[in-house]
Amino acid sequence: MSRIPDSGVYAVENTITGQIYVGSSVNLDQRLATHRSSINTGHWDNKLLQRDAKAYGPEAFRFVILQRTSDVAELEYLERMWAQRLNALGADGYNPGKVSKYARIFEPTAEQIAIFEERFLLVTAEYTDDREAARALEVHGVKRPTGGARWSTQKVRSIRAQLAQRHQEGMSSSSEAPA
């Protein structure tokens, strides 16, 4: 039986300068092997990484898997979120800051919001206790809108209140429609 490759987001960190490159792949093992080979041969597509690999040597770099996901569609979003979170963009890191896919990191589309709300409601529907709902969200792998995996009771309560208010507003506006 063949193994399905792990997809997710990874980082390459220069342990001397602290600069980080964030990337994503549908096959993390293969991609990290490619990066390790590139650092040893000095032939990296990223010119800044190539320059620093020559200057500091391969032993100055560490490879870290930041987050695994089975949803390949969310890879780009997760990569952008981690790049911003780890300050990997522009002069502070190895990811080019002018690349367009890094422009709107925390502006999810209406479709992404709808999917999040649907998953949130589906997982939390059977729980009246916010603490149990928070645990259920973590167990089911539902990430917070900002990308984190940890849920607080307060965050669950807040999102529940927002969704209930939006639902109530939708109900009242549909009942006020002219005849």
C-alpha cells in the first residue's frame, strides 16, 4: 500500500540571522528534501537564500514543518498566514514582500467565511457548554479565522453571539419585506 504524501506549510530558518522562508507543498517530504539538496549544492531559486547559504553554510539552516493539512485548497492561505505571522516577508525574511499572493492575508473571501461558519456550527451544534464546544473544535481540526488551532471559551462564546446576531438580523429583515 502506498503512502499518501503529507501536504502543509514549512519554514526554512537561518539560525544565525533569524530570517525565515515560508513555503507550502502538497508533498512536504519531497519539498524539504529538495530544499536540503539546494542548500548543499548552493543552487537555490531564491537568490537571498542562495546568498546566505554560501555565506553561512548549510548547517546554519533549520527546516520545520509548521502545519499539516489534508485540504490542499487551503495551502496558499496557510502559507500567507504563516509568512506574515513569522515576519518572513520583504526585507525581514526570505519571502519576497511584493509578491501579489501575500497582499491580502487576513481578508478571507465570502466563500471562506461561509465554509468556516458552516464547520463551526456543525461541530458546536450539540454542545451547550462553550468549553466543550472549544474542545470539539480542536478535536475536529477547525481552525480559528486567524489560523490558530487553539480555541478559548471566550472565543467560542463570541463567535456564537456574532452568528446568532447575524441570524437574528437576517430573520428580522426577511420578515419586514413589503407585501
